[in-house]
Amino acid sequence: MPSNSTLSLLKQYFTTVKNLRVYLSEILDVDSGDLVRDWAVSGSPDEPDSETYLNLINTSYVAFNTPEAQERNVKFKIYPPMIYMAEVRSHIVKMIKMTVMNPFFR
């Protein structure tokens, strides 16, 4: 997590300084109970890298000088992934096993 001096420095140069988690929760345009929003803002508990993702959004900051953008309520739509990383990993492992078992590749 950034030190108080880092935050103080950011606040000297920017009118708005927010934690990335807070910023994401404000700009993502989905219903409050939506799983996609929950994943984007808090990390998916099913993903092995969720602790790393949580660390990223909890220790990163967004700083900007355009409070009018916030006043306009700019929102970004988010969508569920077309495929989850667990599926990609599973497919890769399956392909590696098929390759290793194939006598053509020995």
C-alpha cells in the first residue's frame, strides 16, 4: 500500500485521488448485485490469482484533475468473459497431454 507521503504527493498534483477498487465500483455500469461487477471490483474467489488481483486493486490508486468527468456520471459497461482462464488452462493441459502421448512427437 502506498505510503502517506505518496498519497500526499498525489494529492498535491491531482484534485481527485482514489483507491482503484473505489474507482472501479464508481465507473462500472452494472447492477449492484451483478456477479460481473462483483468479480471486477473484488476478484473472483474461484480464480487462483484472486489474491493477487485483490492486492492490485487495493494498493493501486487513480489520480486525475477532471472532477467534471465524475459529475457527468461516466459509466463503462462490462461483460462477462467469453472464456475463463481456468478453461484456457484446462485446454492447454489437454493439448500438451495429447502431444506427449502421440508417438509422432516422440
